[in-house]
Amino acid sequence: MSRTIDCTALEAELRGTLSTKRFQHSLSVSQTCVDLSQQYQEHLDENLLRACGLMHDMAREWTDDQLLAFAHKHELDLEAEEWEYPVLLHAPVAAELLARRGFPPDLCLAVRHHSLGSIRMGRMGLVLYLADYLEPNRSHLDAQLRAKLLKAPTLEALCLKVMEMEGAYLRKKGKKSSEVSQSLKQFLEAGGRL
């Protein structure tokens, strides 16, 4: 697949396969990826960012059984939490589907790690991870809190703020962050840059 991806065709594909709510989320994540890249002067390929945001949840509405069957059949390399909570498998499954279609490796890597985050997700992955959390249609953030978060000086600082909020939410639910998420947080706290 060439580096230029027909995002209009991808939108048409998703419109036919996703619920209206999930489709709108994907459109919004796509635009938020571009907005974040511009705000933080990342100079990432806008076409790839749009495609990445559009396709990140392409398997999100699969059933747990479908996700597990695909992961087993294709012997996906997964985190323990992804096996434990099959809904998380939508990220590696989507990445595998996109790779098989010839999408660029950096886009596939970003999609692969958009749910839990990872020190291996790259700059595009960092942008996608944040866009998925911050897109304006998300009900867990009001406009004021979203605007406050977006004042972070760097993507890494923004990521740490988002991870702190996610960690607080999980603790409230009696859960803990995944090991891969904890490793990312420690990496960023130590001054690491993806």
C-alpha cells in the first residue's frame, strides 16, 4: 500500500461496518490526531494520522469470542491483560487486519497499542492513544477539563496527565493499570520520549 491512503474510502467502509456512535468516535479521533500533531508540532503525516484514527476501532464491536478466535488463529503476541479482558483484543486484532492489508508498520503499531499504551507505540501511537482519550465526544471529559489537559507543554506531559486520570478511574473500580501501561508511565516519568 502506498503512503497515500484514501481516507474517504476508509470512511465509507467504516460507515457500513460500525455503529453510528462508533463511527462518529472514529471520525472524531481521526481529527483529534491531526489537531494534536499540529498543536504539538509533531510534523507527522496527516494522511496516515487520519487513517490511523479512522481505523483504530475497526474491530471494537466484534464479540469477545470473535476476538479470541482471531487472536488464537493468528497467534497474536498479546499482553496478559488482553487475554484476561478480551475487549482489549480489538487493538491487536485491528493492527493485524491492517498489516495484512498492507498499511504502513508505524500506523499498525499505533493501532496495536492504542488501548493500553506502550513504550513501543512510537510518536503516531502516542498521538492516537491521546486522541482516543481526548476526542470531544467522550463523556468522561467536559470541555473545561479537556482544555486544561491540552495546555500540557508536551505530548509526554499530556500523556502523564491522562494516565494519572485513567489510573484514578481504575483504582475507583478496584482495578490496577496493566504492566505495559505502568512501564510506559515510569518511562515518561523518567523523562523518556517516544
